Amino acid sequence: MAPEATSVGREAEGSSDVVAAIDEIDGRSHLVIADIARDDAWIAVSEHEAVSVDEIR
């Protein structure tokens, strides 16, 4: 994640509920982060490219 990241859109009205999970996509494990309160508000990265929060502290 880029430390200088900025929003590319305005925040959706109402609440959001962001969750993360490891899921299989095309037979490979991915870290998926999604706002389950909104349709099509998710991102996935292959698990081996994801960084643990403990590793960046």
C-alpha cells in the first residue's frame, strides 16, 4: 500500500462494514478486502504478495 494513497471517490452515504479474508480465486489463495455494505467495493491480492501487519511494525 502506498503511504500517500488518497481517495478516488467520495464516501458512500450511510455506514460501511469492511472485512478481510483469505479466499480462493482461480485456484490460488488471495487476500480479499471488501466493504460488504456496498456492491463492487472490494480488492484482492494474491496471498504470497500480501504483507502481514506484524511484518511492517
